[in-house]
Amino acid sequence: MPIHIPEKTNDKSVISGRGDTLFLRGEIDSVDPGIFLTPFFRAAREQMGETVKIDFTELEFLNSSGIKHIVSFVMDKKPGASIIFITDTTKTWQRTSLEVIQSLDEDSISIEERSS
């Protein structure tokens, strides 16, 4: 089933999902990003197929509270599902942060780098 999550804006961030990809753009730096990330990831979990991509290429900043919600999504994904993080090679923090999450389940989490 393809993902369809309408675009939602919260402060300096925009989140959406379509096809097999979740998109995170802008800056996620609010004190409690769970207010908008929890329903977003819940919908993604319900709609995801065997593979879901999370595109970080247009995300400029992600605070530790936001990372916590990504970890929760990864740990609660459907059994047997795989996750591909898409990163921008010019944003070193993306690869560094996501490698730590990837280490939680290297068999089903991978990182794909793109140059901007």
C-alpha cells in the first residue's frame, strides 16, 4: 500500500509522505516535536509496505528529541520491514546521527547518500 500523508507544517519544519517515502524538511528543533511527529510516524507505520524510505536531504537540523522519535519509529516498524535513510552528503550531521540509529538493526536499516 503506498503511503499518503498530507503535508503538515510545524514551526520551521514540514513533514509529508507519499509512495514509499517520508519527507522531513526544514528544522526540527522544538522542545516537544512528538506533538507532530508521533501522529506522522503512527500513520506511516500503518501505511508502510515492506520498505520505507525517510528522506532527510532537505532537513537542515534535527534535535535530540526529534531523533528519539525516529528511533521509536525504527524500533516499532512492522516485522520484516526495512528502512532506508536518504541523506545529503553535504550535511555530515545526517550521516553521523543516522549511523547510530542504523546500528540498532543493521540487517533492516540502510543509508543512501545523495549529493545536492
